[in-house]
Amino acid sequence: MVGEPFVGKAGQLLTKIIETMGLRRADTYRATVVKCRPLGTPTLDELATCTPYLIQQVKIIQPRVIVALGGAAVEALLGEAAPRGQWREFQGIPVMPTLLLDDLIRDPDPYAKRPLWEDMLAVLERLEKPITEKQRGFFLAK
């Protein structure tokens, strides 16, 4: 165990996404809702126990945007489910709810990543970062 969030296959995919966005992994802050168990869907008790720590991390870091990967992250921050790809807000910080990386890793269809990529394009727009035509074309059927 590394003691860092988003390692292994999910971490590799996240790094690829971050770099394809024109950013560096070192320029991002990654946190998980549940700090004490690395795999699986968190239980309600784990969410209730760990969410205050996540909220404190957000208060300390003050990110420009939050990308919430999966339903547990969305519910921990927003207190409810939210549709993928639709901006929400947490304490004045824009939140982009999107797909869980583990689900994308298990899906053999390369175009299954397109919805998450569309969300990342929206994040780039919100951050006022340039988007190339190549970036816009990722995961589109040829």
C-alpha cells in the first residue's frame, strides 16, 4: 500500500486524464472520501465517519474546482446524488460530478470514457484553459 489516493490502474488512468488535459498530476490535489479502506464501495457508517475529514481538506486546500469521481464522492460533498456532467457547488466551489474510474477500467469499450472526458472538457473551460481540437476529439467514434 502506498498511502496515496488513486494509485494502481485507476491512478494510471487518472494520471493519463490529467496529462491529456494539459496539466501535471503534481498540480492537482487528490483526496478520497473514505481514508481507511482502499477498495470497494464505502458503507454509510464509513461515509459518515470520514466525510468531515474530506470537508476539512477542501476548506484547507480551497480548490478552484472539484471533480467528484463517482456517487460516493458526490454524495459526501453534496449530501445527495447529482447527475454526471452537471455543475453543482460545494461551499462556493464548483463541483463536477462524474464517473467512477474503476467502472471505466472494467469497460472494454474505449468510447465509454467519452462522458467522463466531456466532463473534463467542461472543467478545462471552467478553469479557462485552452482546449485543442485534438482534445475535443478524444473518445469520439471515428
